[in-house]
Amino acid sequence: MGLSSIFGGATPSQQQTVDTKPVNPVTDKLKGQIVQELAVANATELVNKVTDNCFEKCLMSPYSEANEQCVDQCLAKYMRSWNVVSRAYIARIQQASTSGEI
């Protein structure tokens, strides 16, 4: 009989493992909804930024067909940039989650 059993400590055979991440369908559902809402918020932010920046840059005078090319190029650049940043962000999040930093 060791000192830990005298003072109320559990012996190794009496110790129970505790799962730190309980499986809870409500929590999982809530997390899924949050992820979806963040995706919608990000898409909305993208549309707002594109609208503000591209149309402000390209449509300083009344609309004409000559402005279409500027708007198209601006939108294409914005989307390419958004995709690069999104991929880098997702890769960083995945790397952090696999290394246990999250």
C-alpha cells in the first residue's frame, strides 16, 4: 500500500481515462452552423469589397461599355487574390490543427 492510497489518491489500476472531447451532436451541429455562417459572411464581405473597390476605380464617369473591361479585369484580379489568400489561410489552419496548436 503506497502513500497515495493512504491519502486518497487512486492507484494506477483505479485511474480512469477521461475523454477531453466528448461527442455531442448538438455541439457538432452548432459548429457546422457557425462554419456556414462564416462562409456566408466571407462571401458577403468579398462582394462588398469588390463592389466598393472595382466600381469606385472603374466607374468615375457615367457608365459606358468602355468601363466593362476595367470592371471585368478588376473583378478577375480581386477573385484571384481572394483565392490565393483563402488557400494560404486554409493551409495555415490545417497545419495548425494537425500540429495541435488549435
